[in-house]
Amino acid sequence: MTSSTHTNTDSTENLSAPEHIAIIMDGNGRWAKQRGLPRIAGHRAGAESVRRTVEACKNLGVKYLTLYAFSSENWKRPDSEVKALMQLLERFLKEKTKEMQKQNVRLNAIGRIDMLPQKTRKELEKAITTTADNTALTLNLALSYGAREEIVDATKAIAKKVAAGTLEISEIDNSTLSNHLYTANQPDPDLLIRTSGELRLSNFLLWQLSYSEIVILDKFWPEFTETDLYDAVTHFHRRHRRFGAI
């Protein structure tokens, strides 16, 4: 894991994109605290960073973008903050669905979505349905998401097939588990970006990130810009990906 270095990239010309980028959007609360603002102000600022990042990824030609929006552990936060986050998500979906349609962006959600409040779930399902036929970029929002929970859910689904006699134990391999994850039929992330300088995965895409390149940024998510994204992609292209080979 290394920090990204600024390249002062002014253009995306000749910059080929990773097929799938995943981002741990960390530091909204600390950004707000530094400014003497309530934590929700940081989350609002972070929502604007999401908009910029989605647009920049589409312009680069990224096909899949997965954003860690709300973890399974985030339910432990104060009720007032959780409620405010759900309201912010609802507002984001209401305001940005038309924009996603215009940008040809397809919305998808991964995680234990049934745990979301009914009103939030309704807005999410509406946005997913509205954008279902879009093809430029698939935006995965990881909501009520935990990678360990994802692997448990996949294991249960496989076990049910074995119990029903539709799958033999001898047939289970890496592809079997991949095909039962929330991200089934999507490529694994080529690049993981994490903001706020923290050096951990935080229960995010533990299976899918096995061979992803990782870029850590020493800035909070509300400060993340298009230039930071381009710098991370440039840094990605400097890596030699061996996937365990020579």
C-alpha cells in the first residue's frame, strides 16, 4: 500500500482506465470536525465528492465503480447520525437519478439491503429500476455492507444448492463462490483507493480485492477531486501486476 503522488494531471488524454475501481470513502466526520461542523456536514460534502467521482470515472471509461457508502458496522453509530445518513441517501437518490440517466450510469446496490429503512429502500429500488438499462458505467453502492457477511451469505446459498442436490461438493471452486457474491457477474476491482490515510480494508470486498492494486490518499473524502482520481489511475499504470507469477 502506498500513498498517491500528485502528477498535476490536467487531462485524461491517453490515460486508459481500469475496468473496475473501488473506493473506501473515509474521513467525512474528521473533515467536519476540523472545521467545527457537525458530522452530517461532512457527509453532505462527501456526497458532492461522489458526484464528481462518478462523472470523472465515466469520462475515463471506467466500467464499474464500487463505493463503500455504509458498512454493516455503521449501524452501531448514534441513531441520530444513522437517520441523517439515510435521509441524505434518499435525497441523493432523488436528486441524482435524472443525472445518472443523462450520464448513462446504471445504479446497483450490494449488501444486506433488507436492513435499510423502508423509505430508503423504496428510493433505492426506484433508482435502480430507472437506470437498469444504462450501459456507460455501473455504480455499485455498498450499503449495509460487510465482506464477511457477504462471504457468509454466499456460503449459505452454496450450501442450500448442495443440500438440494443441484450442486456437488466436488464442483465447488473459486468461481462458484465468486458467482454467489453480491458482485456476481462483475470483474474484481483492478484498483482500490482509500482516503484519510488509514491502512486497512475495513471489511470491504475481502474476496474481490485479492489482487487489486491499492492507493492510499492522505486526505479526507470531501477533499477528493478529479485530479486525485487521475493521479491514482496514473499510479496504477506504473504497477506491474503479476497475479502471483513472475
